[in-house]
Amino acid sequence: MAILDDSIRAQVVEFFQDLAGPVRLVMFTQESNCELCPETRQLVEEIGELSDKITVEVHDYVADRARADELGIDKVPAIAVIGAEDYGVRLYGIPAGYEFTSFVHAIRSVAAGTTDLGAEVEAELAQVAEPLHLQVFVTPTCPYCPQAVVMAHQMAIASPYIRADMIEATEFPELSMKYQVMGVPRTVINEIVHIEGAAPLGMMMDRIREALQHSGEVAA
């Protein structure tokens, strides 16, 4: 049985009608200890059928560990959304419910290789010269989570030093416990700074500056 019904498929086809460039969906799965891997794979493959600019690659996380390591994949199910280059846009866990919006927006943004962050923010992010990891914890039932995920993914597109992960909190309970995820969205920056809720862009930039400053102090 298909995951996407005819109405959703039609909407996605229209949304992808003017994709600016090709996109690869590189998915990692495994046969055991991954309850939602089969469903995630099916969803990715169904999305791949909706545009001739989208190609799907499916890898076994264990058998193709070298490829996973190359892309920085450390858990499954995982989707790397790659366009003209690998911008570091990742989704961990099935992008279902409200997070389906994050998934299709990631594809569209990566295809274009551009953002809606504004020239000033893009210029500041272009100055980032050290690794910055954004982990956005979400659940499929959270209507505010896609805003945080889309913003993080666009920040990854804006800077080669930024990697942005959507993480479905209930699929990775150990991570959720590690980062004290009591509500979503919760964005963790370089494991040292966090922000609750769908924060506006200005507040997110303040937290990024804080994380970079802390990293500089530790390095010093």
C-alpha cells in the first residue's frame, strides 16, 4: 500500500514542478533494530517517483558503512539530501506527519542551493570558519517543528561549515535523553547551546554566535 495518497502526490508534484536542479536522496537503512526503516525507505522511493530531477540511492548501513562514514551518517533511518554539492542537510527518522513538510522543503532548497535567510544573515554565515552542528529534535505531531528544521537546513546551505540534522525524537530516545529533550522543537548547537521552540531567525543567530564564541574560548 502506498504511503502517499493521490491528493498528496498531486500537491508534491506541483511543488516540485520547478525544481532548480537535480537532487539525490541517499537513504541508509538496516534490516534489524530499525522499526521504521522499511516505511522510511518506501516514503523516499515514492518521493523519488514524483520528479525526474530526483534520484534515490538506498544503502545498507552495515554493509555500506564506508559510504555512511563518508556522509557522516551515524544512525538509521537516515536521509542525506544532496544537490549540486553536499550541503550537510540530513534527516534522521521518518519525515512523517508535519515533518513531511520539512522533507519536501529540504529537497526544494537543496535543488536551488539558495536560501530565504536574507543577504545579511547569509553574509554572516558565510564567515563561519569552523564546524557548526545543528540538531533539531522534532516529532511528527509538532506543527511548529518544520519552521525550525527548514531554518536549520537553509543555514547548512548557506555555509560549508554548517551541518543540520532533523532528528525524530521518539525514534532516538537515547539522544533525546542526552540532550534533555522535554519538548519540541529543541535545537542543539555544537552540543553546548540549545534553543527551545520555533525561534525567530534573530534569536537563532544569537545562539549561533554564542556557540561559536564558546568554541573559540575552548580552543584558546
